[in-house]
Amino acid sequence: MMKVGLLVNPIAGMGGRVGLKGTDGVLGEAIRRGAQPVAPSRAREFLEALASVIEAQHIDIELVTVPAPMGADVAADADLPFETVDVTIGNETTAEDTRRSVVALYNAGVRFIVFVGGDGTARDILDSINQNGLDDLMVLGVPSGVKMYSGIFVVNPKDAAEVVRLVAQGTATPAEFEVMDADEEAFRQDRFIIRLYGYLKGPAVPARFQGAKQASPETVNEHEAQEAIARYVIDSMEPGGTYILGPGTTVKTVADLLEIKKTTLGVDVYRDGEVFNDVNEAQLLELVTNPSKTWIVVSPIGHQGMLFGRGNQQISPKIIRMVGKDNILVLCTPSKLRGIEGKTLKVDTGDAEVDEMLRGYIRVITDYNEVRLVKVE
């Protein structure tokens, strides 16, 4: 019987929909803005999928977790037996709680931890492994943060259950996955600072993992392609239309040609020459007064191909449902599209119905008056 550890960062992702571009150091402000926990529901989704996999595949797994609110409270709601290790967790969870929990799970015989969180949680786990010499520990990330540029994350919680099955059946070999360190304070100042922090050992199941973010190429041809796409978007704009502009340099090119300010790493709204900068979900709901004349303009994350659910959570499932798939403008240069793993786009909005609505094929603008159909998984 394989022991699987469950570790939940209960505050991960709370800064997303309220426009804080992360939660590190700003939890109080996130709560003040009305942020709700994200990680517990993501953990429940994983455990529900895991219970189904265990029943269908008859695999022997023992779930081991840490006290509430970092695992035991969520596990208690699942239809799975579990053990809780003895470790002290603070009322307001910290990075040190995560590091201690990793050691406690390891000492309980766990050699495979599934964590629910973001890049910051991945870094804390890596620190604990390095500081305590836990070199034989494998890790798997269930995405619940805001950015999640590291490669250790699966696409969604259900994928994590399938990876656990493959590990239990001995068909997933270990591999190293990048852990990225993004400066959240710089993000809030609209500066993109990210570096490779290190590597975590995880199960090699490429089809289930999102991959690490890669920066867009800084070449003349790339900028020319972005400008051609942007000019086509502007020439196609309807008078009185509302345009929700997602993060990224390709979408920023649209704003540059319109000669308006764009929050590179945030979400903005443009309507008839007026711009609303760095908006959150609540502000978007106020600004979208006519969904049929509203368009969402987004660009996928390089290499990952993630369209919704990473770094643009302000464009929530509620917003996407209101606007509809036909009014989503996806911008992607040919070189960026070629660099996306599997040549398919991905979505992980946190709402299964919205994810299903977005699946299939979507129109992607790749040049002036050039549109390709690309599969969304």
C-alpha cells in the first residue's frame, strides 16, 4: 500500500480574482476586498477524483495529511479513510507550517506528497526537502495559486488523481520539474521578474502536466507579428463595444496601438476611448453592462498554453459565462503557438461547466486577418 501525503495551502490563490496578482504578504487586503478561499475546493475536487480512481482501479492507497486547515478538514469531507500526522499548525498558516508539515509527512512514511497551492508553496516544499535531506520524496502540485509558472503542476485536480494512479501502479518514473520564483511585489508594480528557483522530483506524466512558463521571444519578427495581430483586433472593434484586455505582451500591443495605458500583468477594460486599469472581478461585473457587445481579449501563457486560470483569475468563470465563447478573442503569434506543448490550449477556471464550455476548438488570431482553429483541452 502506497502512502500519499496531502498538503493544502489554505490561502493560495485568494489574491487572484480581487486583482492582487498573488497572496504573499497581502492576505489582509485580499480579505478586505472580499476574497474567498480557493484551495479547499480544489483539494476536494482532487480527493473526489481520487476516490473514484481508487474504486474503479482497485489500487491500494493510504491517505496521510496534516491538521486543519492544511488538510485534515478537507480530508474529513471526502469518502476516503485518512491518517493525520502530529504537527503544530498556526491559526494563520505560514511558510514554516508548510516546511514542518513536509517533514512530518516524510517521518510518517510518505514518499509522495500531493500539495494544493501555487509557486510559493512549491518553493517552501523545495526548501524543506533541501534543508532536511529528503531526496527520495516525490511531489505533485494541484494548481490553486494565482500564477503557477512552475512545471510541477498538473493542469487540473482530476489530472492529479490520474497521476497518483499511475504512480501507485508503478508506471510513472521520477523526473525533475522546474520551480519558478516570481517576485509578487514586482508583479503588483507591473514588473515581470521571474527566475529558476530549483527542481522538485515528481512523476513523469507529460500529458497531465502544464509545463513551466517560457517568456515570449524578444525578436523583431515577434514584435511585427504582435503588431499585425493588434491592428487586426483594433480594425475589427465595434463602436460601443467593451473589451476586457487580459495580461501579456501580445495584448499590451493592442493597448499600445490604441495609445492607452495597459497593465501588462493585470486586466484592463477599454470602451470607446476610455480605459479602466487593473480591474478585479467585482469591477468587471459592474463594467460588463451588455455581454453581447463585450469581448475578452487574451493570450495563452508561453509553452504552457494556458488560456484561463493562470494569472488572469479576475476574468472569472462568471465573466466568461456571461460573455460566451464566441466573444473570446485569443491572440497568439505563430512562433508562440508552435512553442506550446502539444499544440493545444488549456483552461482551468475552477468551474467544471465553464471548462467544458471552452473545450473543443477556438479561433486564434495569428496575423492580420489570419485566424486558426486551435483545440482547447
